[in-house]
Amino acid sequence: MQINANDHESYDISVHFDEAADFIESTLRKTNIMVHCLAGVSRSVSLVLGWFIKYRGMGYNQAYQLVKSRRRIIHPNEGFVQHLKRYEQKQREVRGSASPIHSRSPSPTYNKTGSHFQSNQIDYKPRTPSPTLKYRAEDMY
């Protein structure tokens, strides 16, 4: 899966949250996954945070701190942060007062070194475990 997204505060990345989160979740049921963009700082991170919000029932701050603890250079742009906070509220409304989802399905793998792709693209590639992929969500909580 590839998503063209500009890393600009005015870009509405939220239009990709459900599609990306659903793709990440369905892929994780079969294998590991690597989510990346050019630097792995804003766009790909925002979509992974959206997955944590939707499928792990986390709030933005909790998801951010979890990912930040494993990849220190993350820094979603302010526009993406606002979209993620609205997405968090939307997901809370969808779940109602139900408690957060904490299922232990297969977990994503994060690339510590960044990516080799064009700056306006985010790719999702199913991956088998590899020594170059450092972080897995199951190691995060």
C-alpha cells in the first residue's frame, strides 16, 4: 500500500487514518509490517499513531509517548497532531464508554533508520522478521 501525503500542517492526513489503520491491522494478523516515509518522523508516525488509537484504544498522548520511547526522533507536524487528537475523540465516540482495546495480535515492526522513498510517499510493506527492523509494538507495552 502506498499513500501520497505531504508533510505540511495544512495537509489533511486524517483522510488516510482508517484505511492505513485497517491495512496495518489486517497485515499484522498475517505477518509483521514496516511503515515508513522519507524520514520516519511525521507522516508514517502519524499513521502508526492512528493505528494505536483505533486498534489499541490508546489516546494520542499515550500512543505518542509509547512510540517516542522507541523512536526518539518522532515529531508529527502540528496539523497532524490536531488531526490525531480529533481522531482520538472520534474513536472514543465510536467505542462509547467501552474500555480500551488491548488485544495481543501480531505487532508492527518499526524501521529505526528511516526510508529510501520519495518525500511525499508512505509505503506499507509486509515484512518477515529482520535484524534491521528494531522495534515491535509488543516490545513497547
